Amino acid sequence: MKKFAYLLVILMLAALHKTAFGQENQDNWPWVYMSEFQVPWSRIDSLMKLENITDKEWNWYEKAKEMGHIIDFRFMLHHTGDEWNVRYEWVYPSWEAMNKSDWMKEVSEAVEPDSTKRKPINEGYQWVFKDVTHRDQIYRLVIGAR
């Protein structure tokens, strides 16, 4: 009975303090924006080439982190089929960062200032995702938040 009483007191004190059960400073919890696509399998090789340039040659995603636009990023492919086979997950530090409309252009210009070199990459992405079904979801990252 004593253990129960001590536990009850600790829980009550924790509840009075706003840090109880992970409720501390919710304004600092990141936002996750997920986009899933049904990309025809015949376009996946092209998408992988574009991602290789974007990630390996331009270091685009690291630059986006360095500039503070995102805090994490994941690109995933389903191993077979066309059903929701491409997924992007962008982890943003805030709601405001997620809603900034021109940040991708800003990063692209920083990693490759020459617009003639960016143009075929942009056109390639437009071709891969042309007429592709997609869905977006927004989540608040709770467990694992920084």
C-alpha cells in the first residue's frame, strides 16, 4: 500500500508539472510531411538516377538540413509493384518551416547555381511524377522528437 501511495504522489506531482507524459514544450515537436506516390515501375530507374544526382552529386538534402529548412528526410521505394511505391518523408522543425513555399528553390539554387544544369533535373522529376496519383499526410512527431 505504501508503494501505491508513493506512486500516486509522484504521478500527481508529475501531472501538475507540464512535463508529464511527454507533454513538455509541444511547440518544439517536429512535423512530418509524407507524400506517397503510385509511380509506374517503368519510371523508377529514371527517378533513381534523379535522386542520385540530387543526393550524391548536389548533396541537396544535407544542404536543406544545413540551411535549417528540414531536420530529417527519407526517400523510400516499395520493392515491387506500382501501389504507393514511392514515399518521401520530410521532417520539419516547425509548422512555419513546413509551410514556407519557396525553400526548395532556395536549396536548389544554393547547391547548383547554374539554372541550365538544374533545368533537365527539374524536367526529369516533372516527367516521373506527371499524372501520378499521390496522397499527402501530415503528422506530429512525438516519440523520437529532438
